[in-house]
Amino acid sequence: MFASHLIVLSDQTPLAKGSMRNVFAFPGQPDLLIKVRQVPDAPKGLGKKLAWRWFPESRFWATLKELETDAKATLNLGANIEASPLAKMHGAVQTDCGPGVVVERISNLRGDGLAEPLRKLCAEPERLRPVLEELNRFVRAMFDLRIAARDINVENIVFGRRGLVLGFFLVDGYGEPNVIPLRSLSKRVNDRSHNKRFDRIAQVTPLVWHPERQVFTLE
């Protein structure tokens, strides 16, 4: 897919910008993106300074946990990989803008841009109603696969295409958030976390969350 060399991204405008990472097109790979995390030159706070000194990999904790979560989901799905609710990750790379991770590009329905965030669909409920079943299929996969996540929200859940597969996908914010992997070890703890986060989505959208059935409905 790509050779072990520095990937040049500095001549590109990011397709999307976040508080921690920028998203770039992967040169020559139209189905892939590169998320580049800007690592600060020096950590702030004594605790983080000591962690960086004693455990250098802690600088990339979130990325490592994302890779681990995606790998577990992939292995559990077997041949049914297209049913994954996560944007597939393809490993780490070095770029001239900083360390990055290669991820699957989920496109919009026309195929000419990135998938739409759930936030945008919720602003137009008439567009959300026909795909509500797809949203609940995504929710079911999150519970069934026991996906640990740090930040499930209306921006990180997107609606689009994975090849010919239409659906909702979590493109960011997944991975075990705790040093002691409580959500990964306990389905009960993970389910409780999911219920809280899906309920928060319902509080800011026309959706209604039903924790006993683990589904969304529309008002």
C-alpha cells in the first residue's frame, strides 16, 4: 500500500481540523486518509513530564488504543469485516507534518467528499428518518462488539459509504480511555458508558434514546 518513507503533506490543506489532529488526504490513495497528531515539544505538568520520561509511548496513548480497538473488532468480525462500525485503521506513518495514522476514508453518498456527521442529519430530521434503521444497526454493533470509546458524539458518528456499504460509522474517539481497561474487561461497564453517551446525543438532537432496548427513535 505504501513504502516506509516520509510522506509529504505540508503542500496540502487539511480536509478537516480537530483540537488534537488534522486530517489529510493520503497522496495517491483515494480511499485513505492520514490523521496527523501534533505532539507538543514539551509536556505541561509534572505528572505528564514524568510519564513521558518513563513511558515514552504514553505520548501516543490515544492512537495506540484506537489501533488496538480496531484490531479487536476486525478479528471478532472475521469475514464480515464490512459490518465494522469503525473507520478501519491501517497503521502508523511518519509525515513531514508529524506522526500520523492511516485510516479508511468514509465518503459521502456522492463519493466526492467526506461523510456527513450525525449532527448535520439531526438538523434535518426528514433526512434522518429514512436511515434511522442504519443508525440503530451501528448502535447494535457498538454494543455487540464491545467497542470501548472515549468520545461518541454527533461529530464523530458519520453517515456515508464504505465501498458499496451504506451506514453510520465512528471515525474518531474510540479506544479504551482508562489505564486500567475497565470498559474492555467488563461488558456491563462498557454498556453503561454507551448508554450515557447515546443519551447525551439524544439530549441535543431530535432523537430519543431507549436504554432498555438500546435503540434510537425520533420524536
